[in-house]
Amino acid sequence: MGKVGLGLAVGWAAATCAIAAVIVGRRVRRRREWRRVMAVVEELEEACSTPVGRLRQVVDAMAVEMHAGLASEGGSKLKMLITFVDRLPNGSEKDTYYALDLGGTYFRVLRVQLGGDRSGILRHDVERQPIPQHLMTSTSEDLFDFIASSLQEFVQKEEGVSEASTVKKRELGFTFSFPVKQTSVSSGILIKWTKGFAIEDMVGRDVSECLQQAMSKKGLNMRVAALVNDTVGTMALGHYHDKDTVAAVIIGTGTNACYWERADAIIKCQGLLTTSGGMVINMEWGNFWSTHLPRTSYDIELDVDSPNPNDQGFEKMISGMYLGDIVRRVILRMSQEADIFGPVSPKLSEPFILRTPLMAAMHEDNSSDLREVARILNEVLGIPDVPLKVRKLVVKVCDVVTQRAARLAAAGTVGILKKIGRDGRGGVTSGRIKGGSHSKMRRTAVAIEGGLYTSYSMFREYMNEAMTEILGEDISPYVILKITEDGSGIGAALLAATYSSPGVANVQLL
Ligand code: BGC
């Protein structure tokens, strides 16, 4: 080999070594980055873990806070609001009633025909439309004018234009799904907004009065006969169909629960007299808090960035308004830790860009190559060409966040059952009954509504599974979570029927 040949050979070898070094270096770097990303996911999993022991602590905390909220005004983060609903519809309700349902992503108008004599609901018509985004932060006048217009159009369509102006006064059930301090069964004052609504001039004002004024402006002859929370509407319909219904839970854009309480247990309303001896309590459990809740750095950041920091802590871990955004925050962190997603997409920093239904679609993607995950990452988050192994990691993140939410919702529900002694263990004050406790257990139904539970099967499965885990195999068959479709709206119409006769002074606050 001549000098030239030798030089070429040495050069070749050096180049090969350099290339090999680059390849090895890249592999090492990739492996290191993968480990960092895995650490993000593992850390999330650890922080979100909800073993049954922890869930039982949440159950206990919920029951204790319920007691505290009933004992005194401001005694707990749980408001435990009285609703003035001391009777639930029983099947004798007759005639046609309207309902308005405001509080989730959609706004609904309903017309419900009731047969009376236990013949049930003869017919119900529903129209739903998304709430224009700008109205959520505009003025109360804009919002209520929009509601009244939609109602007027609906009435005209249902009854015919000529009839609409001549028909006798109609009765309306108004489902307004925000914390309201009721002053009667048909009136109440808005305490605060949740779920992204922020219309400052509304806080502290009577909700029914605002609607009544907007309806008069339009010449609509209608009276608000019942002002209810969506949980209360759902409970009314649940109970109408199943007398064993003792509570209702909503898991949709927001989350909350209500239940039937004995009047004498509502200590903060001393001398509360109701004909039935009980009343529905709107818990506003979205604001529940306990140190036992598994909180992550993502929850803390989400809370700080929200318009209502330190508020609605339970809701921010559970409901549809927030789950997608928790997942977005985790993907952003993964992307910052390593370039497995390529350069950090600016879209990842946009709050609420990953809506919960999209997150659910990724979670439930059954295709072998996770096509839907790839599509959403690309089209919504601006991250193209994500390898399969990374897509799998994204599905894992959705799973962890959803599982925690569903299990906490289950713990909250069992907390209510514990408070009223329907958890098979004799209630929070009476201690545990050893052995054979289920012989005392009565069939117990909980009405449940909200898109997260009804349309997201993984959420539903996780929640049902956790209910069984917490209650135990012997008690859980007695407890039924019953989907109550359109319950919030139909239930409001039923309550309008129950409370429509003027002068039924059912509740006395002495
Ligand atoms: C509201 C509740 C409501 C729940 C479900 C929460 O944000 O505060 O009043 O029942 O959402 O819609």
C-alpha cells in the first residue's frame, strides 16, 4: 500500500469512528431523554395514585366536611346550601311545563308534558345550543337577553306564533348550575361563578329576577316557579323514576352533588320546619378540599393560572372543564424535558387548547397504531410525526389523569352515603358495625348525569370499579349509580310542577 493508500485507509477509519461515535452519542442522548420523559410520567403516576386506603380517607373527610358545613355558615369549604326543595315530584304532576338549563357547555330549553295520575312524562322536547363564548364574560343583561330570546323562539315554535302570545301564564323551572344562596324555592342570589363564567355585575343578584326581567322585555308570559341547581333537577327526575334515589351527582363541565337530608340535621338553620321533615341540600362539592387529595404540581399550576385560585379544588381535579388541560400541561413538561416531540410546539402553551373530549378520544383510541392520538397531537397541539412508543406514553398520561378523577368522584359519592348511613357501615357518627353490616343495607340509588360519566366509558368504568372497591363486594350491589339523561332540565320542569301552585308555604325558617 502506498502512502496515498495508507492515508485514505486511515482517513476512512477515522471517519467511520467519528460516525459511529455520533450514532452512539445520539443513542445515548436519546436513551437519557427517554429516561427523563419516563421519569415525568412515573412521577405523575405516583403523585396521582389513589389506593383504596387513600380513597377511604377522602370518604371520611367528605363526610366530616358535610357535618361541618351543616353545622354553621362558613363552617366548611363545602357550602351545603339549603334548596327549599322539601318535596320531590311523586307522579301526580300534570300539564305542560317549560325548563331552562344553564350552566354547562350547552344551554338547553325544554318543554315537558306531564300526564298526572302516575302516567309519567308523556313527552319532552329539548333544544340545545352551545353558549356563545363571549356571553360567559359579558354582562348579565347580554346573557339573560340571549336566554330569553332562545326561550321565546322555542315557545313560538312549540306552540305556534299566535298561541304564544295568548296562552295563559306558563310555569318555568330554571336550572342555574352555579352556587346560589336560595331565598325561596323560586329565587336565590348568585354567590360566585365557576366553570369559566365571569360576569361580575351578576354576583350578589337574584338570578330569577334577572331572568324574569329579560322575559318581560320580550313580552314572554312566563313565571319562574322553581330555581334549581342541576344536581337538584337530576335528583328530582331520579326520584320520580326510582324512590330509592337519595342523592345526585353531576360530572360534566363542572362537578357537584346534592342529597336528601333530615331537617333536624341542618343545624345552621335552627328551627327549620318542612312538611316532609327533610330537604335537598346542594353540597357544592366542587369546592371540597382535603389534605388527602393527591395533588400534583400540574394541579397547583392550573389553579394559579385560573380565574378562581384556591377555589373549586375538587372540581379542578375531576371535571371536564379541567382534565384536558392537566394532560396538556404534562405533555408540555415532557416536551420541555426532551425532544421526543420535536421542538416544543407553541400550541402546548395555550391554556385549554386540549379540550377534555379530545383527551378522551386519545385515551379511547383502539387502533393498533394509535391513529387518533397522532391526529390530535398533530392537528390540535401542532406536534407532527410522533413515534408510536411516544403516542403510547400520551395515552398513559390520559389514563392516569382520568383514573384519578373517576376514583375521587367515587370517593366523594361514598362520602355522602357514609354521612347518611347508606354505606353499609352505619354512618359517620354511629361508628362501624362489625360483621353482617350489609343485612341493614337498603337498596340505594344515586342519580348521575354529565358528559364525563355518560359519554366517556373509561371514566365510567373507573368510577364504578372504585365504588365497588371502597364499598366492598358485599355492600356495592345495593348501591346503584343510575344515569338520568336530561335530568337537570326535565327535573326542573317537574319541580316547577310540584311548586307551581302559589301559596304552598312548605318551608319555614324560624
Ligand atoms: C357549580 C355547581 C354545579 C356543577 C355541575 C359547578 O361548577 O358550582 O353549582 O352543580 O358545576 O354543573
